[in-house]
Amino acid sequence: MSLDDTLKPHRAALLAALEEEDAERLGVLLRELRSADIGEIVEDALGEDEEGLPVALSLLDGLPLERRANVLGYLPGEEQLAVAEAMEDKALLLLLEEMGSDERTDLFKVLDEDRREALLRRMAHREREELKRLASYEEGTAGAIMTADYVAIPTGMTVSRALMRVRQTAPDAETVYQLYIVDPEGRLAGTLSLRQLMVARPGALIDDLMIKDVISAGVDEAQEEVARTVARYDLLALPVVDAERRLVGIVTHDDAMDVVESEATEDIHKGMSIGALEDGVSRVPLWSLYRKRVTWLVLLVFGNLFSGAGIAYFEETIAAQVALVFFLPLLIGSGGNAGAQAATLMVRGMATGDVGVKDWGKLLGRELLVAGSLGLTMALAVAPIGVIRGGEAVAMVVAVSMICIVLFGSLLGMCLPFVLDRLGWDPATASAPLVTTVIDASGVVIYFGFATVMLSGL
């Protein structure tokens, strides 16, 4: 990865302190930096060469245990694995115990099976069972991104006792601003903010203060739905429950935003016919990057053969009016751009829940009006060039073709995501390359078809 320019002087100072073996200076420099910034510097060191790992480990060793665990949580999975493999079981276990339950689980999942078993044998029974439970949830679900570090208060408590409970559990909790009330069976009964608790009368019962209509997510719910719920209701955290409504964890706002970023990145990649990358583009292996891009590109090459076939079919029309060739890239490019715009709007609208299949009819009518207006505007813009290059007849062909191609491209781009969704495929696959390839072939037929009919008398 490329290190942020603002961190480069800090990195140089840290490396100088390491070379001089000045532990006191190193400690001072590390205290001046935020954990996220240290994580970026460590990640940069790990991405350089074989000598980067000792540097990264030395930087981590210069931190107190709690902050070391915090910094480790900011590293991507591959870098976390590199650090973990270089550590002994005892040292790694201490780090795992200091990490939040969700980050601990993520690191545990990237370790090999033998290392996992060795670490589990050293853990206390309660921590071992919790880690195994969190690691068992399927990737991409609420269970896979939730944390078990939350404040739960039993029903029937008074405000004063509840405050005491908060003080006891707050040091290990991911967030204390939202409290969760559970019944004797562990089922989610209600929720309460810390502010409500602090201003309430000490002898009041939390059962009378709590909000009983709690927004929650199922443990198997898709992570993008969880993130959408957090964003929609502007929640600090979303409680996660199992099939029996037992509270099993929470998804915090920052974890939900990580999901949003990940899903948006995945959709952008799919939108350009690139498969999901296992890591950032600067770190993914070259072979993997090639493999993720080549499949669709090869398929689209064969799709473009239809454009060539269309041109070959209309050879006589082209020979009679060579000026037509000048406008071909302009027309099919305009149709492809309009289609890509429409597809992007629909894919994003479906991803955010703004539109659904039920809205297809209304959206079709709107797109007809908008695309028709766009096509007419673009036709008026290009018609004078048609007059200059080929006369009024050619200008008329170009203008009519522009309207039809833009209209067809826009409607195709709008409809394709809905069709793919009904087929059970990801609407993001209605990518710009796919849409433009289809419109290229169709645009050739539309353009030279109009030219053959309209210019046949000339």
C-alpha cells in the first residue's frame, strides 16, 4: 500500500529510533500517534520485503499490550496473519485476550487449523466456547460481524443497581451508550440509553423505563441488510438475536460502515466486470488480478464480433455513403454511455433499497421520457455536424439513429438489473462493459438499418 504523506515523517522517525535502539524515543513517538496511524505504518512495513516483518514486530513490541491489540485490529487479514505466525502461542494468546471479540474472531479465522487448536487448548473454558461460537457463523451474516462485548442488564433491576452493573461491565464493552435488557432466559426484552439511565430516579425499575419495541437483526441475516438497518434508523449499535430471540451480540455502527464500504467496493468491481478481490488492489497477487478480469473480457470480445458482423452485413450501404462511418463511434458510444448511466442508477437504487422489482413499471415510464429527451438533445447537437460531413440526408439518419440508440441503450441499462435480479443473479453484473457491448452490436444494426431505408433512393 502507499503510505499517507502525512505519516511519512513519523515513519522515518520511528525507523530512526529503531536503528538507534532508543526505546525511550520510540515510546514517545508511538504515544504521539493514533492507533489507526500506527496500524497504517505497520501495514506499510509488512508490504515491503522480508525485512519489513522484524520492523513491524519491533513497532508492535514498543506498545503496551492493550494498545498493541488495538493496532493489530486495524491491520487487514493477510497482515494480521503474518504478525501472528511470527509470534509464539503464549504472546499471541495474550493479544487475543485483549482484542474485542469480533476482531479476535476475525484473526482466529485466518489462522491454520493446528494453530487454532493449540490456542483453544490454552484458553479458559468461557472464552474458548465464545470464540468457537462466533467463529461458527457463516461469512456475510450478522453473526460473522457482531461482537459479544456489550452491556446486558437483567429485567427487574432498579436504576441504581443497573448503574452498578454498567460500571462493572463497561471496561470490556464495545459501547456503553446503548444498554440491552434481557429476561432470565437471555431473550431481548428492551433497550435503554445510558443517558436515560443516568437521569432516572435511582429507585425506578428499568422495566418501566426501557423501550420494548426494539429494532434487531437475526443472527443469519445478510450483513448488507444489517448495515442498511443501522443506517436507516441511525443506530449506534444493532442487537443480534437467535431464533429464540436470545441476545447473542451487537453490530456497532463502525462495523456496519465497514460492511457498507466492502459492499460498495464489491459492486463497483462487479460493475466493471471484475470478480470479488480477496484483498486490496495493491496487495492482491498478479495471477489473481488477471484471473478476476480475464473471463468477462474474453466473453465480451466475442460479443463484439456481432458488431463486426453487423458492419459486414451493411457493406453496400457503407460503400454508397462512406460519410456514415464517421458517425458510427459517436453513435454507439453515446448509446453505451446512456445505458451505463441507467444501469448504474438502477443497480445503486436496488442496493440501497430505493427501488425494487415492484417499481419497474413506473421506472420504465420515467426512463422513456428522460431517455427520449436525452436522445433528442444529443440528436440536435450532432445534426449540424451531419450536414457538414454528409448533407441533410445523412444528418437526418444520424439524428434519428441517435434518438433510437440512446433510447434503446437507456431502456436496456434500466431493465437489465431487474432481469438479472429475477434470475437470481447479482444486479451489479449489469455492468458498463456488458451493457455497452450489447449496445455496440445493436447500435450498428439500428444505425445502418435506418441508413439503408432512408438513403435507398439516393
